Amino acid sequence: MYYAIIKANKIDKFGTLKDLFPTSGFPPTGPDEDFMRDNDMHVALEYIDHKSTTHKLVYCDPYILEDKVYCVVAEKFTKAEASENKDALAAFEALQGE
């Protein structure tokens, strides 16, 4: 999971908990709300709504949109990827009919 530290409405630091706080330990559930608030931390979302039949998610530099931090964008499939996706979907649907 990735996190961003926000200062003055800009991403100041970005990374995993180990990247951001290398000398700190955290429970498996991650930092609590107080720690997140005290350190101006936000979870970086790794999913955005997209049309999965025509687009793929690609990691990118983190950005802020509507008060949330994201680290992915949706990119249109290349022609080769679109063909592969179409073939995979047809194979999946064929399996469902069995």
C-alpha cells in the first residue's frame, strides 16, 4: 500500500510505510487515524473507475484529485492489447458456459 504526505495541498512525500517511516513499526492494519492525521498522510488509491474492456490501469506519479491521492491512470489499450483482451474475454465466457 502506498501513502502520500500532503503539505500545503501538494504531495510532499510518497511511498510505502517503510519508505516514509523506516524506523517505525506498524500493525498489519497499518497506521491508525490519529497517526495519519498527525502526519498529514493519505492512502494513495490504486484504482479508478474505468472501462476495463477498453482501458487498463497504469501506475504513475501520484496526484491529487478531489481531495484524494491517486497513483494510477486509465490508458486506452493498444490495438494488440485490445485484441488480447477480447480473446481472453471470449475464452472466459466460453468457460462460464460449460
